[in-house]
Amino acid sequence: MKYDWHGYSAKLAQIKKSIEKSKLSGKNKRIIFDFEKYLITTGLSKPRVLKYLEILKSSALFNRSEIFLNNLVFLIYRNPIYK
């Protein structure tokens, strides 16, 4: 097991708590957490998952539409850098 020098596990737990306590709708929270599960199961690194969660949270707070968040998740998924 590798040591977590940069504390990404704690940072992931912190961003998850802040998403849960935020004023986002239940649907937006579900979209973010479902995408997080998908990212983890595909083997993405913790720093990359953390960055995506930060982007999705701030974007969802800026534009509260579920359609906007769904489109953003789709664009991240389709990005060739992601794969």
C-alpha cells in the first residue's frame, strides 16, 4: 500500500461532505456521486477524481440546472484526455 503523502483521501472525504451539506438539489448531488463512483471504478487517480468533484460542485452551484450538470458530466466523459 502506498502512503498518501498529499492527503488526497482526506481531501476527497472533505469535498464529499461539502457536497452533501451544500444547497445543491438532490438530483445534482446524485449525478455528482454517481459520476464519482464511475471514475473510481474505472481506476482514475484520487487527484483526478478530486479535481472533477471540485469542478462539478462549483459548476452545479453556479448553474443549478440538472441538464447543465448532465451535459458537463457527458463532456468530461467524452474528453480524450480522460481516457
